[in-house]
Amino acid sequence: MSLRRVPAVLVVAVLVASCTTPRPQPAPQVSPTTSVSPTPDPKALEKFTGQKLKWGACTDFADKAFDCAKLTVPLDYLKPDGETISIGVLRHKTKKTDQRIGSLVVNPGGPGGSGVSAAARIAKSDPAATLAARFDIVGFDPRGVGTSEPKLVCLTDAERDADRAEDSESDTTPSGIAKQLDDARAYAAKCAERTKHGQELLANIGTRDVVRDLDVLRTALGDEKLTYLGFSYGTQIGTAYAEAYPDKVRALLLDGAVDPELDTAESLVTQMAGFQNTFIEFGKWCAAREDCALGRDAGAVTKAFQDLVRPLITEPVPAGNRELSFEDAITGTSAALYSQDAWKFLNEGFAELRRGSGKTLVALADSYYGREPDGRYTGILDVYFAVRCVDSTRIADRRVIDGAHQRMLQSAPFLAGGTPDMSELDICSVWPVPATSEVHSPKIDGLPRPLIISTTDDPATPYASGVNLARDLKGALLTFEGARHTVFLDGNECVDGAGNSYLIDGELPAPDTRCT
């Protein structure tokens, strides 16, 4: 499941508006990684680190409060005289220049989330007003994403729709698995064929190179040290940056932390357990309502859910001018578990399904896949796989992959029959370029203490992941008691107050601080 921040207010607003496709603002489990390649020569990179950004109007944002620019970086940092690519950047300048601290660079997660969109949303939000008065709010689109060029292209919009409609991942027979592997190879080949620079971009798209781009951005912004806010997968970027450039960090706030010591298989198993726990909490909430579409017995919601969606494997139901597949029902349900604010819409989606319509569940699945109301996809899923497949050591042993799949479903019985992540290990096992990073336990000297926020019932990045990251980075841990994925700048006064004090004044909350 993609690790990204999907603000509940956006999901709710779009679902209220006739249940059309929710527009995600990604900000879904990934492990911090260390580079397995040589370190670039700093002197050879001076033409990049010394560049001045040419700010101008933003093509995708009419608001004149935003400036946009393109950052030039090497495609391959070991070939600084070779091909270059551009990174899209957005800035919201603080109006109080006499109180300006510097830039606050934000990343919403993914991999594949747009930092440009996230910065625009955050800068204009009421909870971020205190930060916007002291910082320029800056977002960047990582390699292959959004306004960065070239953009990673794997599937056409029609191909993605067709892929979602096909429930091949539910087939775990030998022939079904063989077909999934053939599909994975074909998918990887399309990524290389349809994207400018092809395999060379795929080989240099991972977190290793994103943090190098981030440091070039820091220098181009004129900041001596980095102040960074990362959500979900964005915490991995922050951790990797801290390892590569510990002396260049002013402050790191990491919300929805990934576990620093889990490989891809273990992280997926752990994440599925997190989704099961949150589904159980949803079941308790639902069973207390007279209109619960899964019944009033909280202990039976998993069976009720399976009884409701399993028939979709062979008989999809109408969803407007589309159809709801079993895989989309699974994905849409998982997407709604990211925030308790979306639970009432999930319940309505189940009630709707009982009446023979899948419109709401398809809309929820669209929010996960990044499908726009006009049928276009943002491409977040393609970048997700491309980054995941180079960010940790490849798992090619079929026994390990099949064992991981079994443990994923054992960890999340409500997803029996398939999960949104069943294809990930298959795709990465046949990816056309080698890994550029490997999982490890981070050991960093000289890093200012970061602030890690972890939520007790976070489905995508379980609470223990934040505990582990805070321990490894020798940071402060702020606990939020709730069922959601990430919480900072969503309007909780306790969390927002602590985060603001840290980012502005460097003041960390007291040990064992908990917010509700």
C-alpha cells in the first residue's frame, strides 16, 4: 500500500460532491535505505549546487502567492557532465520577511506524491498559518513525478483502468502466479520503453538520488541548513538525507514514520497487520451505528466484509459508467482506513454495494490510484513501484515471495483473496535495474535531534515504526492516540503546537508526550 498522506478533508469533500473521484494529495511501508554506490564528487557538482532558481508564475496554480521554478540536476550523479533532468519546485514566500527563518521543505510521501501540490495545500491551510508566517513553504516533485521532467510513464490511462478491472491477483494457482509474473515483466518493460532516458532514469530514481536532489535544492534556496517536514514515505527521505548530510540539517519533523529495519517483505507484512487493526477499529465504530452495513456484531465484521465483496471476483457490479471489481473494493476499503473521517463514507459504500452499486468504493479506490475525475492518472503508482524496486535488496526467491504473500493475508484476514500490494514483490523480483540502496539500521553522528510523530492506530505506518525510528535517530517521540495516517497540520492543537514549537524554536516536547 502506497505510503502517502491523503488529507481526510479532501476525501470527504469529494465524496460529498456526488461521489466523483477523490483527488489525492499524496503525502503509503518502506524502509530507510543506504546507498550502495560511490559518493559523487562535490567539486564536480558545483555547477548544480551553485545554481540560482528562476522563479516565475506557476502553470498549475492561478494563485499569485505561489512561485514556481525548475531545478537542474544530473540524471546520474556519478556522471555530472552527462544528461540532466529538471525538478519542479513551488514556493509560498512568507509575507513577514523580518521574521523569516528560511525555507520549510515538505514532502507528502508516496513514493510518487507531489511535493508541489502538497506545499500549495499546506501553505494555504489554517493549521499552517503559524509556519507560513516564519518560513517560505517549499515543495518539490521528486524524480519522475508531476512537474519534474521527464515524467515516469508506464501504463496508459486505459491500460491502468483495464488492470484494475482484472482480478488476476486473486488467482494463486501456479498458472495464475505465472501470469502475474508475465504481467510484471511486461509492466517493467513498458516503464523503460515509454519514459525518456528509459533504464537510466529507472536506475537513478530511488531515494538515494532524491536526497541528492534535495541537497542541491537546499543550496539553490540559499539555506545554510535544511528545515524539513516529511510525511509517511517522506520520513524515509528525511532519514536518508540525515545520513548523507547530517551537518546540513537544522530540523527534521517526521510524521508517519517507516520502520528503519524492515525489508520490503517484512514491511508489507507489518503494514497489513496495521490495516487489520484499523479495520477492527472501524468495525467497532460501525457496529455501534444502527445503519452499519456490516451488521451490529463487531466481532463478525471481517466475515461480513468478505461475504459482501467476494462475489465481485466473478461478478463485478455497476459503478456509474464503470464497474467495481474485487480488487477495487479491497483497495477502496483500505484507502478509507487512512482516516477516521472517511469511515462514514466507507459504511455508505458498503450499504451501496448491498444495493448493487459500487460507485463510492470505486471513488475511494480512485483516490488511492491517483485517478482524476476526467479519467487521467497522476502516475503515482508507477513511481511507487519504480522507487520501491530500487530502494532495497531484490527478493527473487519464489518461496520467500509466496511466504510473504501468505503472511500478509494471515496478518489481514479481512483482505483474504488479495491485497493492494500482492503485485509489488512480483514486480520488484523482475525489475530491469539493480537496487541502489539497501535496508539497514541508521547510525548518524552530529544530527540535531529530530521530532517523530507516530499515531497509535495508523494503518499504513504502524505506531511501533515511529518508536523504532525515534530510537535510531535519537529523536523525540510525540504520540497521537487515534486511527489515521499522519496528523500534523490537520488541526489538532496539541500536535500542531508541539510541531510548530520544534520547527520554529527547536523546542522538543517533553518525554512521553501524548496527544488525543
